[in-house]
Amino acid sequence: MTPANSQQVRWAIADLAGFPDNGNRYEIIDGELFVTRAPHWEHQDIAGAIYAELRTWSRQSGLGQAAFAPGIIFSESDAVIPDVVWVSNERLAQFLDSSGHLIGAPELIVEVLSNSEKDKKRDRETKLKLYSVQGVLEYWIIDREQQLIEVYRRENGVLKKVMTLFKSDRLTSPLLPGFNCQVESLLA
């Protein structure tokens, strides 16, 4: 028998303190808990490649910093661990808390899709909405199976898909003056 009046559990950041450190990623989006295993080796390789490109460009330009799998705490009920972010020096000074977590939106977030349909849907729908609401300026979704990158940019306050890049294309961004890399080199 099920109760006639059930309430959905809403998770908060404080709830994560009691979770085991077992290699799983725990994220909360709009109070819903998402638990994923450590990513696939190729997933990490691609995330590492884009991080390396962004880090090299950032050191040369001096405009900001890239981070690999940082924690971002948007609110008590919204905390995520994207694969890679890039944040300007100004936003970093404004949004980095004493625990080393971002508490506001970086300019750029990159997610590499995992294998499961559930994880793909979370990155393409749930996280896209969250990042849009929180003020992310650009969002790159890297699909290693399809060998492409979907680029979303903020237009009229919303992240909208503006292009799909394939292996033969070059990845650039108006956020990152002078940044460019061959898509194939990221996916190899």
C-alpha cells in the first residue's frame, strides 16, 4: 500500500556531507540528487584535452583560468561538477568562495557526454536549463560517440544552440579572443 499523500525529497548541499567518498559524483539540480560513477577513460581524455587547450590559452592571454571538474554551488539546491570550466579573472575574484568552489556562473562550461541515455539527457536538458538560468555565457557539449561539439551561446538571456562542429572544424569563441583548436585534436 502506498501513502495517499507523498512528498518528493529535496536534497540540499548540506546533505552531501554524509555521503561516502567512493569515486561517485554527487550533483544536485533543483533539489534532485544525481549520482554518477567515475567517467569512462575516453571521456576523461577528451575533457583533459579541452582543459589543456583552455589552460594554455589562459596562461598566454592572462584573461582567466580553466578548471578541470570543479565544484560549482549555485544555491543550496543546485550544485554541480562540470567536466571543464573557463572563468574570467573578474568572475573568479567575485565567485570563488573560501572553500575553493565557484558560487556563481563561469563564462564557459564544457560537458563531455557519457554513454548512458540518462546522463546524456541530463547534460542536454537539465544542465542546459540550469546553466542558462544561472547566467553561463557559453556551453559546449562534446559528443565523443558522434565525434562533434555542440556550441550554445547566450542570446536574449537564454543559452541557444548556435552551431555544431565536426572533426574537420576549428573551435573558436568570442569569449576567448585568439583561442582556436582543431576539433579532431580534442576527439582523437
